[in-house]
Amino acid sequence: MSAVAARAVRYSSFGPASVLQVTEVEIADPAPGKVRIAVRAAGINPSDYKTRNGSKPEWNPKLPAGIGREMAGIVDAIGEGVSQFAVGDEVFGLVAGSAVAEYVLTNAANLARKSAALDWVTAGGISLAGQTAFNSVASISLSATDTVLVSAAAGGVGVLASQLALRTGARVLGTASATNHDFLESLGVAPVAYGPDLLARLTEFAPITAVLDNHGAETVELGLALGVPLDRINTIAADVEHYGVKGQGRGPIDPHTLALLADLVVAGELIVPIEKTYPLDEVVAAFEHLEDGHTRGKIVIVV
């Protein structure tokens, strides 16, 4: 084995998407327990730009830093003690903040094997959003007796959470912009428009028994106003301690969960909509698109 030269996205100061630059870096041989991957696709997420723009100081990395946490690619080299993968294996999973690059290093435990039936773009964009959606839905123990409100239901996490919630038998309401209503209906989700009098419109679906928030404090407050118990509201976007609700979602990756999600995609039982793909050299445009909001599903960088 030997280190490889690679193009990778880095930033040296916190700020807008324009701080991102494609630069040449050296990716070392994998240490024990790690693998080196030749990346084929990398998904980008709101948590990536909130880290890059400095709006979440508790997430601030040491600069210069890479960006992106989910990717798919081909195992290029393996470190000592790695027995579950071999050079040439196709995999997908998580990286610690440097996924948008030609090569990455990550722990073997953060990866799942990619089947040939799962395309690179979907594999590159499912890990972080999929694990987050899975954890969120599991946190509130849904059943066929529930009506659950999912905010940002057409977004990267929301669209997966909505579908996973439907698989429990629950009735699913999804807030989304009007352009995404027909799409949500095609999945079996009852769309609800944003805007004035949202609380009044939601009462038409009463009783709402659970909330999956992917948007922010407004959704949590709607849930409280609707009388949803604290332990049946989960948020990935609001202050958990302030509201006393659950905050499951951002947790360690589980390769078994990733494999399950991939199997559902291949079987046609879980749809991962791709808003748009961008080449590595257009990473600034990709993040500007993501930060505009109201995307349907994922934006993925193709390497």
C-alpha cells in the first residue's frame, strides 16, 4: 500500500458555500480498523452547511476541514484487522466530515456492503439521511393507531422518515411546499401546506398522536399545541433540552440498518428521490442549491 494523491473539497474559514475549494491532498494508508475508499458518490446534508457556515459552534471542526459525511465507493486499501471487506468491494456508509473527495479514510465499522442492484448515486446519498430517519421513527414507537406529523416531509430525511412511518401502518401527514404535494400523495402521505393558520388546518386531522420534526422549533410547538405528549415528539432540528422532547436521529451508524434500507430501495419499497447531481468541481453550486431549501430528496456529488 501507499498514500494516494486525490482531489478533495476543503475550507479554511467558516462562511458561505463560496469558501469551499477543490484542492489536492494526500490520503494516507489506512490505519488498523480503517479502509481507504475510492469515492463514486457523496451525499450532502443540511448538517454539512451548518457546520461549514459556523452556525453550530459546537460542531466546529479544526480548520482547514473537509465536508460531507456520507458516500459510496470502492475499497482501495484495508488496514490491519479489517476482515469484513477486501480491496475491490463496493461499499457505502459514513465518513467523519470529508466525504466529498476522490478518496477517503473511514472506520470499517461505518460501512455496509453495496449490492450491484443499488446504484451509486442512491448509495452515496442514503447513509446519513437513512440512519437518521430510521432512528427518528423508531424513537416514537409508531403503530396503526397513530397519526404522525412529519415536517419537511419531502426533504432528504423527511421523505425517508415519512415512508418508514407508513410501513408501521400509521397515517402520515407531511408538511411541504405545494410543488411537492402530488409527490407526497403518490407515496401515501397526506400533504399539508406551510403558511398561516397551519395549526388550524392540522386540527382537521385530529387526533395527531406523534410528531417527527425535521424543520425546527415551529413544528415542535405545533405538536405541543396539538396536545402530543413530549415522549411522542422527536426532533432533529430543535432544542431538545428546551422543549423536553426526544432528539433521536444523529447517532452512530449501524451497518445492519444501512443494509436493511438498501434492501428496501432495491425491492422498490423505499424511494430515495434525487433532486440533482453535481460533479465535484461544482460543489459550491451544489451547496447553494441545497441551502435554497425546498428540495425533494437528496443532492449528491458524483466523483
